[in-house]
Amino acid sequence: MGQIAAHEFISLDGVYENPAWTFDYGFDPKMGETIGAITAESKAIMLGRNTYEMFYPAWSTRTADDDPGAPFFNETKKYVVSGTLTDAPWNNSEIIGAYDRDTIQRIKDETDGTIYISGSGTLVRGLLDDGLLDELHLFVYPVALGSGEKLFLDSGDQTKLALNGTDAYANGVLHLNYGPAA
């Protein structure tokens, strides 16, 4: 049985959408090492529709010479969670339909290793609610954006997590590694 690990770039006030605002802080090489360690254990990628549609044009034409992460993103099996997407042209992509706990559990059970998620906040919220997310890696940037889609909604539901580890980077970003609360 596999596990599911997600990483999010997030502001202090919980905004994760369109992480272009992260560019102001640069990308500390140690962050790349952390993300590389997560992807190194991964045998599959799972993305929501919006993230897939952002990643496909950004990654599909990159080579290892352009970015050392390109082979992982281009060669790894990709599961796309979407009830509206009808075409997934990126290499090794499969649309699995709208979010369905049982379908994702089956994929998790059949995967020998980690399933990696980047972004895909709606998907991550569903996985948290259903107890399917094994690791949540938050890269918290030292900025409060004031508006934007937040990872944790004001729904009134409580999400409890257990801290597995932390890192602090020279650019002011904190990495908080969480798992399910016991």
C-alpha cells in the first residue's frame, strides 16, 4: 500500500492559489532538496484539474538540462482528478474522474510507494477530510496576502495534524511537515 504526500506553497494567512507571489522570495536550494526528497520516493503524481492545466504547459517541454525535476514530472504516471477535464495530453496522464474516495483509496492501495501532489488545494482538502493524506508539507512564506483561495476553508470543520518535522530556509520560508494526528 502506498501513501500520499502533498506539498503546498502557502502564505501566512493560508492562501495557496497562483503561487506567483512566491517569486519575491527566491527559491532557496535547500527547498529544492526537500521537495526532491519527497519526489524521490514517489511512484505517481496526482493533480487536480487546475494544477494539471498549469503544470502541463510549464513542465511538458522541459528537459533535465532545463530543470532536474523535469524527468520526474514528464515520465511519472499522473492521475488527474477532474469531473470536467476530457483530454489529458501530457505523457502518462490518466483522468480518473471527479473526486471519489474509493477510487483514490484503490489507487493508493495499488501504488507501491508515494503518490506526490503539488498544489491541488481542493483535492488536498478532500484527502484530509477523508483521512487519505499521509504527509502535508507546507512551505509557509513570510507574507499575509489578504485575499485569495485558502487551503483551509472557514467551514467550521476542524483539521488536526501531527508535526513530523520543520526546516527554516534563508529566504524566510518555513517548511512544516505534518501527518495525521494520532
